[in-house]
Amino acid sequence: MKRRALNVFVACLGSFLLTALVAEGTLRVAAKFKTRVYWYPGTRAWQERLWRLWLLDSANPVSAPYPEYANRGTTDERRVQEIFRHSRLPASQQWDARDFLQSPERAEASLFHVRINSLGFRDPERTVVKPPNTFRILCFGSYETFGEGVDDADTYPSQLEKALNRRGGGLRYEVWNGGKPGATAIMGFSQLKSDAFGYKPDLIILEYGFVDSSILDDYFMPYQLHLPRNWRVSRKILRLLTDSPFGRMYICGFIMETIWGYHRPESLRRWIVVMNQISDLAKDHGVPVVLLDHPSIWYLKPLYQGIATHSLTPTYMNVLEAFRHSPPSSRQLAEFDAKDNWLTELRPFPGMFPELRPYFVDFFHPSRLGNRVIAESLVPIVERISHTKHP
């Protein structure tokens, strides 16, 4: 009896290993021929970097992995206040950061400077009281708004402020950068609910959805493992698995990506609810809202358009369309290709949008050039709204 049970166990184990090997081989061959699979070479690279950051026993509040909050509990005042305390970076601080998606070999080359003012915004010092004849814009969002991978002056809010003021027209523009890496819509909601309207904004620009579409729980973990961050035993075990050949198998990524796909509709539903609540809050204060998306989630355009209808002035700008409307010049492409860059480790894999490669500082984050296009595309939108409020 025991021998028969052992034979069954060995047969089942052998079948599982054979199936895993066949699946692994299929996925590797498919990736080699650039067939669409869940785990692209670039995705594996940056997911592995996030994964290893999470496995560290120490945490840095100003570097990845950042705390992320799920879009739920907007009616829970205690939860909203807790989230608000984590929705801004440390006030009156500055530091040099490295783009966590870059390879370790290019860590020094990816260095960028961050300066946070006394109000918790990535800006020069501002006054709470709005100066006369000033059109004040508050920008809230995640990596794209914050400007992951670029210096303070190269973020889209900074470039937008300069572009608007260069054009004159009688108004002075202030564009505040309230972005935070890893931020979700409920983090923006907490800021608007708590103190943002005290700054008397004339316009709010929101950029959420990239992180929101992937999480159901607070403190989202790479690979969709919803385990407590402070569970040291789990980190030690998972670190061993990551360093093993099993941890590098494509089939593991395939399984985790499939699990992610199961909960994504619920993540998107929650995100839409909170975004609509933000728009309603702004409407109650008479403040129009402009929505931005992230180039990698361009396919969510219908959802953004639906959310925009809740605003006083329904406005949504698709960033990928803006990039393609103002493509890089031949010179910009040649300069990008002539130097060591983030695509080097992916060759011959061309990246997500190979024709737009100078507009990205890594796999996902816009570069100085990309942020300039975003800012220039926003100028006519902002001017139209400002002229309506200040004819």
C-alpha cells in the first residue's frame, strides 16, 4: 500500500515537473521570437529589481519600494487621515536619488536631484496665500507627475509652469508638483479632503491609474504576493527562492501575471469610484479637473473619458497620443541611440514604444524630453480653462 502511494506520488511529481519544463521551454522560445507573452525581457528585469528591493530588511522612505494604498475606505475618516500622512514626501528635504528601474551598472548615470519644499511639494518655496492675478494649478499623481528619474526642473509640472509664464497674457501661473512615487487615487483623495483646497487652486491635474490598476491591498508587493511587509520570515524564504534557478523561470512569471489578471477588473472598478469621488470633491469647490494617463495604460482611454464627465470641464489628455503627435526628431533619435541608455540591456528587444524611445528615461517613466511634450500639450488646455475663469 505504501509502495503504491509512493509510486503515485512520484508519478504526479514527475508529471508536474515535465509540464513545467514544457511550459518553460515554450515561453522561452516564444520570447526569443518576440511573440507576445506575459513576461517580456524588460518586464522581468524591472520586476526583479522591485522584488529584490522588497526583500531587503531595511526600508528607505524616499526610495523604492514605496508604500501604496488600495482604493477603498474613502468614508473611513481614520483611514483617510492615515493615508494623508503618507501622501507627501518629507517636507524641507532634498536628496539625490537613483532610478530604481535602471540596471546597477548605470546607477550613477541615472542620478537625479529631488528638493521638497516646506509644504511637501516638489517645488521651490510657495506661499499658502495665493498672490494676486495668479492662476494656481495643483498636480497630483504617481511617478509621471513626481518625475521619477529626472531633476526638479525637468518634471512636467515645472516645465508647464515655465511654458505658461513665457507666453504671458496677463496672468501669472503657479504649477505645484504634488506627485509621489507609487501613489494611488485614494492618496490624492486624502490630500484634497484634508488641505489641498486651502491653497485655493484654480485647476487640478490628476495622473492616476498606472499603479491603481494593479493593486487590491495596501502595500502592494511585487509579483502580487500580498504578504505583510514586516514578515521577516517570508522575506528570508522568498529571497532564497528568488536566488534559485526556480525563481528565474518564465513559468513563475506567467502564473503570477495570470493571478494579477483575475483581480484587475476589481482594481479598476475601485479606481473609477475614487476618481469620481475626487472629481465630485473638486466640483463642489468649483475647481475643474484635467486627467492625464500613463503611456503604458493607453488602452484605458474609455475609462478616463468616462471619469472626465464628472468634472466641471470634462478634459482628458492621452499622453501616448501627445507623444505620437509630436514624435522625436531624427537628431533626438540619433543622439539617444549613440549613447549608453536603458535600452542597451534589452537589445534586440525594442522596448514598449521603440519609435518614442527618447521620451522615456527607463522602461516606463517619461524623460526630460517626454515631460516637455506633456507640458507643451497641456498649455492650450490650461489656457482655455484659465481664460474661462479669468476672461
